[in-house]
Amino acid sequence: MTYIIHGATGAQGSPVYAALVAAGHDVTAAVRDASAFDGTAVAVDYSSVPSLEAAYRGADGVFIHLPIGTPDQQRAYAEAIVTAVTNAQPTRVVASTSGYGAATDDDSPVSVLVRGLRASGVSVAIVEPRLYLENLLLPTVVAPLHDEGVLRYPLRDDYAVSWSSHLDVADVVVRLLADHSVTGSVAIGALPALLGADLAAGFTAHLGRDVRFEAQDPDDFGALITPLFGTEGTAPVVAGYRWRLTQADDVIDEARSAQKLLSLEPRSVSQWLRDVGV
């Protein structure tokens, strides 16, 4: 089987690429600079339909997610990807919403991508993770965890989330690339959803010392991560966490969950910490 993996140098694509290679598949990374990738790769330009189309043509499966960029850039990337998929007609496409919803009734980049892929005539599955456990490994989160025994994060104490890891997403993507019987949206995340106290309990179990959760103001969180991501990259993150303060929770639909559709359970917090070697 021949698979094309976007973002194979990044957090989402890397574990997908590694799992497919380990399973003996013919895997090609779709990257900006093929010469810099340690493995089989093809150079693609997200704004170039011909380069994307050439990469997709003849593929048994393609894993897609939008790279970081401004909304206008991401929307242009989504349109180019959709056109390339429609023209090249790979056998199967699995796309990640990267933590966003898969609504198709607005002009957001993810909606443009999902709506277009579903109309492409290709077998499509859309994976919908919520918040990533890897967010908890940011230096600004890890420092107080080790120094104070505090897991400080910009969510309310009573805000339940179906957290998942990039490893969980990779498990689901790899299954969906092979199993074409499941189409539409597949939600990824913990059920029951996790509170901050549940996250802290997972760290406590893994580290063998007490960790407590502390809700953080989104603006304070933003001030800490700005040196890492810049003002432009931080602004939408802070806006997202401010929006979460107005919501009751972020829990996946069990009927569309990977647990229900694929019999795949996400890792617990302590299992994830063990698997990533923390």
C-alpha cells in the first residue's frame, strides 16, 4: 500500500508515518524540503495544486491536516488540497481537524477543507480530536509542574474535555487508512471526559508524587507562550481558551467515537506519559 503523509516532520504526521513504516507499508512524507527528510519524501507546496496533485496521484491513502498559518493562508491551502484531491483521486483520504470542529456551514479553513473533501468523490474519513495531551508538555506548563507540583492550565476546574494524544490520533488514522468501511467523522478523545483534577491524578500516578490542578487565566497563559509562538501565533490560542470559559464542556459524541466505530480506546494520562517517555 502506498501512503502520502502530510506533516511527517511534525507532531501529528510523525507518529502516523512511523506506524505505517513499522507495518511495512510504502510511505512517502509530503514535506516542503524533501532533501531534509530522513526517509522517503516528496516536495510539496501547499499553495501549488500541481505539486499536491502529483503527490496524491496513484496513492492508496493520504493523511492531511492544515499547517499552521493565518486564516487566509490556511483557507488557500485547504482550497488547493481539495482541488488536488479531486483531480488526482487517491483511493482514500483521512483528514484531521487538528482540534477544531468539523462544521461545514462556515468559511473557516477546516470547514472549507472538510466540505471540499466530502464533495471530491474520494472515500473520506475526518478525524476530530479535541485538546491534545501534548499541550501539557509545553515548557510553561512543565516548569510549575516540577517546581510546585501544580498542573496549571487555562481551563476551569469543572470543564470536562475529551483529551487525546497525538499517538491516539495516529492509531485512528492508521486504522482508517486501511479500513474504508468507516467514513464521515470519527471523534477522538477520552470518555468519560477528563477534568483538570483527572489530568493531575494521571501525573500523580506516573510521577509518584502529588500533583494538583490549578485553573489559569487565558491571558496569563498567553503571556507565557508568546515567546514560544509569537504574538500572531498566540492570539488565536488565547481567544480559543477565552471562548472555552463560556462553554459547559468539550465532550465527543460517543456514537461517532473511535471507541464505538473502531473499538480503539485512547490512552489514559498515565499510559500516555509512559509512552512518550516523560
